[in-house]
Amino acid sequence: MLTDRDRVLLAPHLALLRSAEKELAAARRSAEAAARGLTESAGGTDWRDRVLGGLFSADDGRTQQYRKAKDARKAAEKALAEAEAKYAKYAERVDGLVEPMLARDDPGFQAIVAAVRACDKAVRAGEEARRSLSGILKPDVEKSKVWHEAEFARRRQKELIDELRTRIPGLRRTIERAAQAVGETPPAIDDLPATERQLREWQLQLELAIREVTRWRAGADQARAAALRAAHGSL
């Protein structure tokens, strides 16, 4: 529920947004009309008008009409791009003002924001595990020519494996919480295997999980944006 203070805060920004929305609708109509005009004028032209800009055209009037229609479409497309940018600027500004109000009062929006945050956390955890795994698989201890370098690399690799292994349960729980927040089934994250071949297979499993949670995150963010834009119309 918006307070009187909320409405006073939003009023000037909403006025700018409504004005930009009208400008955008008019620009879209103009762009559609210009596109139709170009299509109609192109129907009476030949390749010399379209490719050579009318050079050697048999009908100069026809060429001029085509050129004007082409210029009109270009101008309309430029105006449309400017109107879209203006609307996006004001919509983003209103989003930034409305979001904390919805997060304060709307349980449905609160759940959407929680889902975005849970997915963010799960993606970050997956990316951290991926970086650790890359560090484990990168050293080639067998090809090292110096025994102490090979031994150091082997010990460091073991430390990284032990560290990552302790983080797997937390990663799994984080992904499960994100799945619950968006109503999805969590991808499998097995315990960390021992051999390098198995680690590379586990790496594929991790990549799949990261892609899946990233997809959830994108969907949750789209839902957040849609809720904000829906709120614009009700204000």
C-alpha cells in the first residue's frame, strides 16, 4: 500500500514516464507508416532506383518518391530509437523508486526478489567452485622436470581438492534453496571424485548446474521486471 509520501515522491517521475510512453507510441506509429510508405514506393521502382539510387533511372519522379520514402523511414527509425531510449530511462528511474515500496508491502514481490537473490548466491557459489576446479586441473605435475616442483604441485593440488570437497555440501544446499525459491528441480551435484578423469566428468556436471541456475536467475529477474512494469500501470 503506497503512503501519501510515496505518491508525492513518485508523481513527477510518473508524469515524465507517461509523457515518454505517449511519445514512444507515436514514434512507433510513425515508423510503421514510414515502413509502409517505403514498401509502397518500392513497388514502382526497378533495380536502378534501389541499387544505384536512381542513377540512369527511366523515371526521375519515381526515383524521387522512393528516395523521400527511404529518408522518411530512416528519420522515423531514428526518432523511434530516441523515444525508446527516453522511455527506458524514465522507466528505469521509476523502477528504482517503486521496487523498495513493493519489497516493503507486497509478499508476492518479496518472493520474487528472494528468488533472484537465492539464484545470484547459487551462481556465485558455482562459479567459485569452477575456479577452484580449474586450479586443480591446471597443474601438470607429471610433466614437470624438477622433482621438488612436481612435489609442490601435487601437494597444492591435494590441498585444493580437500578444500573444494569441504565446500560441496554448502554448494549443494545453496542450489537447492535457489531451486525451491523458483519452483525447479535442483540439478545433481555429486561428491567430489578422486581421479583426474572423474574430476573432468564432475566439471561437466558443475557446468550444467551453473547454466541451469543462471537460467533460473534470468527468469526470476524477468518476473521482477514484469512486476515493476505492471506496478507502473496501477499507480
